[in-house]
Amino acid sequence: MSNLLEVRDLKKYYYLGKGAGKEQSGVVRAVDGINLTVKKCETLGLVGESGCGKSSAGRVILCLLPATAGEILYEGQNIEQLSHHQLLPYRRKMQIIFQDQAGSLNPQLTIGNALGEPLLVHRLIREKKELKAKVEHLLELVGLCPDHMCRYPHELSGGQRQRIALARALALNPQLIVCDEPVSALDLSIQAQIINLLKELQQKCGLAYIFIAHDLRVVKHISDRIAVMYLGKIVELADKESLYSRAKHPYTQTLLSSIPRLAPSVPRQPIIFSGDLPSPLCSPAGCHFHTRCPHAFVRCTIEEPLLQTVDFGHTVACHLLDR
Ligand code: SF4
């Protein structure tokens, strides 16, 4: 199957100036040369700790933030270079939902107006009657009833607001949705409902997702392939089965070991990170993970490991592969 999206050597740097109230100046390499592909109807999980650059990657891919370097190919077209006007048709095809459902909805708009707004802005609907029918259809798609049209965001629960955010993303019939930590702020039972809804809508509407999360347990339920990020770089990329059963990178292994199990057949000793995530302002030389890696050796402090293929579709960036 051909790629819907291809990201080549994508970089996003933030340049910090030394001004009033700022202690440091320098460059934050939030996204530092990542390569990704997403096929139609596929879910690519993007995981890593807070500050690893996954949300920046999601926003740059959607051209909500300008890239520092690299290419973003959507159905073969490099959209990174397009003007605001040329980008409009692609904006319809690519949508985003955020972790903060309350913050992503205008508190002064009723749900009906919030859902109708993108349809009017993109001039997809002109008649009031048609708009009402479309909004009702969107509400039905996400499991809500037409009564919700007249309510305001503060009158809904967190789960209902996330359903509205999803309905809003669906309004323009997108092909790709970037889900940026969409369930992190929700209770466990509601998380499961939203994940199931995303899977159902993927089948029904033929959607592809980039699912951003810090929790490998959540990502497992929805992803076909998973990319693990550490300080702006992808350190391991594999299909779900390979990653969960044969993870090769020490960082991925550490993340996996921290997933709680209800009935472990074999007792497992969690691997504990030594130290905190280094500041992205001064990433360690060589392998960025060497300051926390239990297997680090001299080469790791000098030379940056490159992604190597270890199996079909499974790539890892670690010097241990050469030992
Ligand atoms: Fe650890 Fe070295 Fe592999 Fe980095 S390259 S993950 S420091 S063993």
C-alpha cells in the first residue's frame, strides 16, 4: 500500500534568546531528523517521555508549526513548501485532537456552532437545514445525541468533550488525524471508550492516525506500528508485535518494564531509569540516552548510533547491535 504521509529528515529547532527573565540561550532540538511513514487506515503510535519532541513532531507534520528542515510529503506532495492558500485543501485532509479537550473548544460557542464552524469556514455547507443535519450526523458518529447541539462545553464531561473534539475533527472528512495525548487526561474507563471509538471510526471512515502518547500501555491497543522517541530522535520503530515481544533498544525495554501487569505469569523486575531526562538545551553527546542507559560503554559517549534494520520493518538505533 502506498504511503499517505512520508516525513523525511524532519527537524524542528527552537532558538532561545537571552533576554529579560531568561536564564539560558541556545537551541532546543525538539525534533532532530526523524523519518516516518503512515499508510492509509494505519495507526502509527509515537511514544516517549514528556519533552521528547513528539507533540512538536505532530504539529510540524500538520504544518501548524514551520519545520526547521526536512520534507513532509502528503500523497507525494511536499506540503512544507506550500503557501497558506495552497495548503488549504490539505488542512481539510489532516486534522488534530488535543489532550486538553476543554481548552480546544471555545467556551462561548454551543456544541452545534462549534461543529458547524469548520464546515462554514471551508464553505462546504451553505444552507442552515443542511448544516443542522450534518451536525446531527457528526454527533451520532461519536455516540452523542442531537440534544448536545444546544449545550456548552462546560456542561459536558471530559469524555463527552473529547467526543466533540473528535466530531469537530471529522467534520471536514479528513484522511489523517493526529491524536495528541487524546486520553491522558481521562479516567481509565473513559480512556477505553475513546480508544474503542477511535478504532470504530477508523473502520467506518477509513482514517489514518498518528497517536501520540507517553504510555506504551495505551498505545498498544490502537497502534499498528510504534515509533519510540528520545530527545528529538526516533530510537526504535517496529510493528506492534515486534516491539512488545522483541524490543531491542534499552530505552524501549525500560518503558516496557514499567507497564504494570495484573497477573504476571513470570515475575518481572522493572528497570529503573538512572537520572532525569536531560535538558533538550544540552543533549548529551554520542547516544543521547547514554547518561541513563544501564548498558552504556565508551563508544556510546562519542558516537551517535544510527537506525539499523534488525528485522523486517524493525529498526533500532543502538551500538549494542554491533557487539
Ligand atoms: Fe545504551 Fe549505548 Fe545503546 Fe545508547 S547506544 S542505548 S547508550 S547501549
